[in-house]
Amino acid sequence: TFAPTSGAWRLTLGPAAALLRAQPGGAGAGAAAGRRWVRALRRSPVRVLPPRKEQGAAAPAGRDPAEPKPKGARPGPAPERSPAGLGPRYEKSVALVTIAKSKKFRDQHGKILLEGQRLIKDALDAGAVPQTLFFSTVGHLKELPEEKLKKTTLVKVKFEDIKNWSDLIAPQGLIGIFSRPDHAKMTYPAVQLRNSLPLSLICDNVRDPGNLGTILRSAAGAGCSKVLLTKGCVDPWEPKVLRAGMGAHFRLPIIANLEWESISNYLPTDTQIHVADSRDPRTQDKMEDVSGKASSYGWVSRPHNLKAQIGREDLAFDSESEEEEQGTDEAGCPELETQCYHENWTRAPAAAVVIGGETHGLSTEALQLAESTGGKRLIIPVVPGVDSLNSAMAASILLFEGKRQLQLKEKQESKRQKFPALG
């Protein structure tokens, strides 16, 4: 054990020294025991003790701090161990990386955790503010824009440490803590803005991180202008959502934690809102499923299964209460006109699609908002007897179909302006 005394550090071997001195058999046996002690010392980091003055202040009066505690005394807290040469700053950085993975910390302190060179580069290019970057080799920093790292704390750590912090099977050796991005202050790629369409996506209670990440990636690929997330959706800055999104977070605005009353404030004027559904009322009555639960049909919620959305922050519904509530909201659910997804639903100046979560489906508020804008139920028909598509697949189909319709509409208008009708 190392301990300072009179301005110098002393090395106390403790029981191991006594073991060396007491070895029978001469110097050879003592040397062998010494080698065993050195190996043990390497396995267990050296413990650093405070100066004797501090020890005396902390120890009870009348007893030498170096003396062993009397029998029956309760053991004190275990001494802190930190890798040699890194000290308290290293420990603080490790704690910060660990805390940054919790949603509570992200919400309270406005920080997010990004991992991987490509994702961090996309974040820097979009104007996200880095606070700390942990890297295992300098080569990981060479591909990042140097001018955007001037105010960033750079911490070189062992790759083994990054493997312990990361939940990836094959981490890349680069982790960054960023300030939570503000969509209004972000600079999205020029190519993304050039291909942006008057098409928005609204996620209604999508709670699966993988599904939400895939939905965001599809929205960016289809050219959506923005994605709105209502309260009850999973945090879009959760690490699993970020990984599934593959950089989509930094290609289009993502506005989360919205009340339904404020959704219209984030959409262009004259936007027509449609809802995704896999239940075709023209054929569904002939083939009712056995359970009758929304969860049996993935992202669809049948009229007799729609929930009153007061208190929707709860993470789950009890299966018995769900069965009891069937039919309670049927009278209050708007009856929207139904059409297949490939029929034209982009006639309005702007369009928006609502995708419901796989557990509880579309909310009553979503249907009411769609009804107020003259929206429709968009049906993706599947072979009878097959469960409906999950929310990510449904969103991808509808968004790319909306893209096809909007591009076709743009071509027709361009042709009409180029060759106006005579007379």
C-alpha cells in the first residue's frame, strides 16, 4: 500500500512482506513467494491512502490509524480504485458515460449518448454540440471535422473500457456525449432539404425502440419534411432508437413529447391527416379474429378496442381490463372513409400519416384529428388469416407510396404549366 509520510510516499507491503520473511527453505523459496505476491499485486490495483494528518482527522481519537480495527467493529467503505495515471477526471468521465444511457439523465440534463464514427460525424455535420468524446485510438478522430471539436473534451481510454460501456457486440472505439439537439437550430443536409416533400409522419404511442428507429429511417429515405411524436412514444434519443435510425435523427426534424392539441401547430396549413389501418371494414366482419385485441393485429386498433386516451402515460394495459373496455368507445369513434393505400390520398397541399403503436393501435385523438381535416383510413390489405404488418413496415409502405403520388402530382403540374390547355 502507498501512503505519504513527511512529504514522501512510502510502500507498505503488509502481510505479503511477512510472508516473504517467514518462508522456510532459503532464498529460493522466498523468491518464489515474492513472484506470487507480485502477480497478486498486478491483479489487484494499488490502494492509495490519504496523508497521515487526514487519516488522524478521520480516525477515532486515541487510536493510531495504522492499527487494525478492534474485533466487532463494522468495516468501513471500500477504498476507491482508479486506473493508474487517470485519476478523478477518468472516474467522472466513466460515470458520465454510464448516466448518459438513462432516460432520466437525458431529460434532466439535456444530454444524449452517440456511438460510432458515422453517427457522430452526422451529428457534428448537422450542428449538434459535442461535450465529451471518448476514443481508443487517435485514428478514430481523423475522420471528424476538427473545427467542430475545438471546445470538446477529448478523453483517450482503453478499448476494453469502451467495450464495457457499450452495449454493442462489436463497438467501434468511439463514444460521444452531446447536448440534446434542438430541431430548430439544426442544419440538415442540403440534399435532404432539396428532396423534402409536403409529407409528414405522426407516431402515435410507438413504444418499441427498434420500430421507431426504422420508422425514422424510412421517413428520412422517403423525404418526409418532419416527424412528430406524441406523448407515450419511446424516447427518440434512446441508444437503440439511434442505432436503428442510422443517422436519420440528423437528416430531418424530429419533435417529440407532443400533446394532440398541439399537433396542428407543427403542420403546414391545409394539411390533410390520414391514419394507417389494416382492417378493411368491407371484409373484416366476415373474418373476425379469435382474440379481438388490438395487439393481435399489430399496429391496427379496431373501433371496439380503441382506448380513452386519458392517462395514456401508463406503459401497459392489463389484459383483463382491456377485454372489459371493449366496446366502450365504439360510439365515440369517428367513422372515417376507407380506401386502399395505393389510391390517391395526396390531393391536398400537404399530407400527414398517423402510425399507431403495435400494442394499442391508433388513439381516439388520432381519428378525431383525421376526421377534422377530412382524412381517411388507409388500408394495406394482406392475405386473409395473416397478421397485419408491424408499424415500421406499414409506415415504410405508406410513406414511399405517398412519395410516389406526390412526385407524380408534381410531374403532372409541371407538364400542365409547360403545355397549358388551349382555349
